[in-house]
Amino acid sequence: MAYPEPLERLVAAFECFPGVGRRSAERLAFHVLRDPKARELARAIEGALSNLVRCSVCGNPAAKDPCELCADPERDGAQLLVVEEPRDVEALERARVFRGRYHVLLGAMNPAQGVDARHLALGRLVERIRRGGIEEVILGTDPDQEGEATARLVLEAIEDARLSVRVTRLARGLPAGSAIEYLHRGVLEDALEGRVPLRRRAPPAGKTAPGRDDTPA
Ligand SMILES: [Zn+2]
């Protein structure tokens, strides 16, 4: 016998999520029926869908448009960090390591899952750079196959549009606090490939190194 119609609808709704098959959808649906917190979940979903907009500048979900980050006059508009997902922005903001502005692609190239260049709204990014004020575009997509393909795609879009902007990629390499002996091959490979010149520590502000230039051309 089939499930009652409202339950069947719930199962079908769960089945729409990526990676959720019929069995998992049924399990989730029964969990919802048993859990008193399910009503709060339903209200949270409804609230998020009706109160969030996509920031027209950076693409991040926000309570208002433009979002708080884009509206903040204190941030450096010359640096634009391009990331895949809102959670990347969240992680970077939590770490307080970046004071420039963001652009969120809301995805990465993944032809197997039907995500290609059209879904990433690169035109919006190109238009944003064309409006001026941005000196450096930092590609902060994930260091995996999809992220690398996405970074290349963004670079091509910028070059094809003949935009005069510096394009950089986040460095890949040794995690701080790690030990060489414990790192796997891919990390070591990246670290070797992305090696950088070692510089002397900069002299204290106001003083210059005595009589010698230690950064050869
Ligand atoms: Zn924004």
C-alpha cells in the first residue's frame, strides 16, 4: 500500500535533494514525523525562503540587498576574492584574514552534475570588474578538480573580456603547524610547485637594512 498523500509528498520533497534517494527520503520523512523540532525546521525553511535575497553585487544570500559586506565602506574594494559558496565567505570572515570584497559563484564547474559555465553567472563578475575600482581578482575556489576548472574558467572570462586586472590564485601548500613526514603526496606536490622565494625579515618600520639590497631583481 502506498503512503497517505501528505506523507508521500514529504518523501518526494526530500528526494529532490542532491544525494538523497528514495530510502533516505523515507527515513528523513519518518524522522520528521517523530521529532517535535520538525515544526521549527519547517518555520526556519519558510523564513529563509521568504526573507533572504541574493545580493545583487556579490551573489551571497543576504537579509537585504546589497548585503552587509558589500555595503561596508571600510572594506577594500581593490581586492576581489572569488569563492564558490557562501560557506567559504563565512569561513574567511570567521578567520578575519581578508578585508577586501567577495564574489560568490554559488557553485563550481561540475559537468558530471550538469553544472557548467552558464550556471556560474560569470557575466555578472565580468561586469562588476568592468565597472572599475578592482585591481586584483583573487581566485579562491577549492583546490580540487572542480575548483581548478572553475578558476581557469574565471581567468579565461577575464582575459576574453580584456579587463586590465591582476589575477592571482590562493597559494596551495603546507598547512601551518603540520610536519612534512605526515603530509600526503598531493599536498607535498602542491607545496613544491607553489614554492616562493625566501626573504629576509623586513627591517623594523623607519629603518632600512644597512648598506645592501637583499631582494635581488
Ligand atoms: Zn554582497
